Amino acid sequence: MKIELKNICKSFNKKSNTIDHMSLTIEDGEFVALLGPSGCGKSTTMLMIAGIYKPDSGEIYFDGQLVNDLEPKDRNIGMVFQSYALYPHMTVLENIAFPLKQQKVPKEERIERAKQAAEMVQLGHLLDRKPSELSGGQQQRVALARAIVKKPKVLLLDEPMSNLDARLKIEMREEISRIQKELGITTILVTHDQEEAMTMADRIAVMRDGKIIQYSTPMELYNHPKDYFVAQFIGTPPMNFLKGKLSNNQLRLRNMTIELDRKWLDFDGEETDVHVGIRPHDLKLGNNGDIRIRGIVHMVEPIGHSQIVNVKVGNEQVRFFVEPNIKMEYGREVEISADISAIHLFDKATGRSLKKDSVNQGQIEELVS
Amino acid sequence: MEVTSYRSETAPVMTSVSKWKKRIPFIIAYGVLGLTTLPIILMYLWLLLSSFSEQMKYGFIPVRFTLENWKFLWTSVEHGGSELPSIWTATWNSFVFSGTLTILEVIIGVMAGYALSRLEFPGRQALMKTTLLLHAFPSIALLIAVYYILNFMGLFDSLWGVVLVKTALQIPMTAWIVKGFFDDVPWDVEWAGLIDGCSRLKVWFTIVLPLIKPGIAAVSIFSFLSGWSEFLLLYTFILSDENVTLASYLQRLISDPNLVNYGLLSAVSLFYMLPVLLFFIFTQKSLMQVSVGGGKRV
């Protein structure tokens, strides 16, 4: 089912809008993540799609039909809550069959379909237990089975994995992705975990203060963040930022002056304070790149296949990856470098990206001064 | 939750001395508590002994076993020259009074509690603040006003009238207690019900109410007990014999200080206590178990 939000506003007090003139289109069968820090309005958005909250203004369409005043029960949605919200007085089977019971599905068919849904999330052996007798991961599966049992048109997932431990998280991530693909169901995931959003979603809407900052595919967000906020939110370890000054096509970064091609920039030329962003992956030990930075090793974190090294560059910190066999000594000065094509520029005042989206990798190579 | 038992692993061989030393705090605690509760226990014991004996020597030594005092159960009793109404009428009336009170109080209290806990309406805060004040009102202060109202409505000398008065006085507290239980039900569970296809009313019945069962049980028990022990309102507003309740029945036995039959009084008192004890034995389980919430708390 295609979902459209048009110019939605919602506020819980008179002072400010929780959701501020938000528009969003989700195609049929698409998996979309709403990503943002807590309090950015992503859960509110989801609850409006579910019909629990009513928007103050604006319209919500399901397949072109206005649903602003449709009750949640008539919207044909399934939802998994952060707290799972299982019914504690019912067994697992009763929990899963509950939505079907409300649709007046005959008892035998109901039990049959509930069992199928339970099989799908590998819960077939726990049907007679009460929710309190299950582990967190199992409760989460019950909630998922309950959400999909009535074959809804939309699946809403509200931070479904924030209560699971790291390993279970990865397992459930794969499981939810698999089920979503199998059922081809339009899915919306609310999360503050960018990794979750990146790995599962077809498209991600990055939200802040009730507004969508950028809405595109995970790779697009990673490679071409339109905003400083998106850049620092997406990617682990996060993007490194250094202070710089940009005037005309000259970038001053620490003691370097770098010539940039004007075609490369979306910028009017006046001197501006900028954040220069470089992904940790793009930084290499040594001086083979166009941009060279000297810093003092401050912290080393081995992660098996690699090491994350944290160096102090003046007052700023820069993280980058180093091969695991290279020994890094604390307090030693090292030189690191990156290609000019790898840097991102953001206006310090507005947060806007100063790099043109359309420039692709091939062009940048020849623009290097 | 299981507690890790690291103590047993490291425990050295226990000597009897250290065992006793460990018990000293318990012995002291139980000793003090036992001594202070002794008067209460003795009171009940006296009641029991006095009801089964012909007289109490020096006031506390029972003399000769008898069932004479309990004959009010099968014959009518004469007291102070007039015949008392049957004990069974009084018992039935007490049950009717407490039962209706409980039903009314639970139905109204649960609905009011939900509204206070979940619904946004103007004056909600003010209502909650004044609720407790209302409960603090002593019923004796209202006796005369209540008399006029009952008389006007033709409910004077009727159990139903007193039930209504008592319900009105009890509702604030009940609603307040129930509100606390509703507060503990997460919004998520209610929303899940809405999304799973229930109307708001149906969610309330099929999901929210079962979750606050312990609360409903607690409130029912308290209201039944307070109905059972109600005296002042019944004594004031009920005159006729056929509407007498157990508390007023007891009062008749001690109304004339010169004519008190202590054996009979003890027996009736014990009889009066009996249903409450039984009720308590059967309901204490639901008072103890409290389980609200459908998963991990966030």
C-alpha cells in the first residue's frame, strides 16, 4: 500500500510543533526507516500513520484514500511496539490470534493461521506460555507474529530492537528483513540506531525537530549527505570533522590551502566557516593523499580485522582505521592523509552541504589541483 | 528471579553458637511484636471462651461449657423484654447491603478511575485534588442533610437509600485507588489493542480490565468489608425490624447497660466476624498477586 503524508502538523502544546509541515511518500512494498535522535517526532509520525494520534493539519493517504479520520482498527495495520505490548493475561497463541479474533475469523482457521505466523518467527514450540515466561527476544517474536498474522497492508515497527542485546539484534534484523521481503509488505521502521536503518531499509528519512532533513537510499545518505546533521548521524564510527575556512575555491584547513574546482561547489564565494568532513575509511596512514594531517595517537581500539585509531589534531579528534598488524604507540605523532574527493564540506552556520550532488567519482579525480 | 547463592559456596562450618547469634535479632523482633499484639489476641480469645461458657469467673476464667449463648441461631431471642428480629434476617440484610455496595462501588469506581487516569477533560486536575478532600469528610457531619434528602426521596428506612449514601461517600477513594492501577497499564498495550482491531471500549473490556484484576479485587474486598462493618448510617436511617443489619443487631444487645448478656453478645460478635474471615481466606490470594505490563518496561 502506498502511504502519503502531506504537510502534516502535530503539536502537544501550544508553544511548538512536534511535527512541522512534514511530507513523506512511501511506495507500495517499500521498507522505509524514520531515523533520528529521541524526541525528533519519529514515533509521533508513526502513531499518526497508525491512527492513534490525529494530525492537527495536513492529510494522510493510504493508496490515494484520505484516512485522517479512520479508526486504527479499520486501517489494516500491524504494529510492533518498543515494549512489545503483549497481552500478559493471554498465552502466546492467544496473543497472536487476537487480531484475527477481532476480525471474527472462525476459531479453527484462527488457530491455524496463528500457528503459521508463530512458525514464521520460530515460536512454534512456545504457544502455551504466558508472555512473562518468555525471554526478551521471544517476546519480540510474539509481537512480530501478532503484527503480521492478519496479513496487514502496512507493518509499523517502533524501535522493535532497542531492548535486545547486540547479537539478537543482528538476528532479528535479518529475520525482519526476510519476513518483509517474503510478504512484500509496506513497512515503516522507527529507530535511532543508524546501523539498523542502514541495513534494513530501502529508503531512510532522517528527522530532526519534527522535520525531514533528508530522504533517500542508505548509500545516498552515506555518500552524499545533504546536511551536517545527516553526515554526523550516519556511519560508524562517525564522520570526522575539522574546522576550515572556504573562500572562493580555496579551502583553508589547518596549515594547508587546498584549491577546489568551482564546478564541484555549490557555493557563492564569500568567506565562510565550514566543517570539513572525512569518513574514517577514507583516511590512510602515510602521506599518499592530497590532504595531509598530523596528529598524536590518543587511543587505539582493536576490533579484530582492524584497529580504530583516535588521534588528536590540535583540539579536534580524528578517527581512522589501521591494519591490525601495525603497532600504534600512544603519544606518537603520525601523519594521515585522504584524497580530496573524499571530503565533505558543510556550511558551519546553516549546516548545508556545499558540495554538488551531481558530481561523480570520475570527474573529481581530474579536478584535484 | 533467582538469587545467586554465593554465600553457600563460601560458608564455613557453622557452629551452634554463631547460629544462635544470628537468630538473636529475629528473636528480639518477634518478641517485641508478639508482646504488643498479645492484647489483641487475648481479646479474641476472651470472645471465643466467653461465648461457649456459662459465665466468666472474675471476668476472665470461663466456667462450664455451654451452647446456650448460640441458640440465637435457631430460635428467636428475647432481650430486655422484647423479641429481637431473627439473626438470619439481619445477616441477609447485611449481605444485601455489602453486596450491592460492592457492586455499585466497583462499577462506578472503575469507570471513574479510568477517566481520571486516561482521559483529558477540563477540570481533571482540580477533580483529582478535591477527590481526597471529599473522602476526608466525616459521614457524621452529613447525617442531618442526608436525612432530609433520603426523606424527600422516600428512601428513609430503606436499605437502598443507605447503600446510595454509603456508595457516594466511598466512590472518591475507590476511584483514586483504581486510578493508580490504570496508571500502571502502559499506553502501548492499549494502543496495540486498537491496532489489532478493537474499539476503545472493547480494548477496555478485553485488555485493560483483565490487567487491573488485582486492583478490582482489592477494591471489592475493601468495599465489602467497609459495608459489612458500617454502623452509623444504618443505625441512623434504618428503623424497622425487617431492615435491621448485624451491626445494629449487636447494638440492640448492648443498648441497655443494665441488661447486657455478655455470653450472647460474644456469640453474636463471633458470628458477625465469621463471614469476614471466610471472605478474607478466599480473597487474600488475589490481593497478593499483581501482574501488570506486557513485556519489558521502557
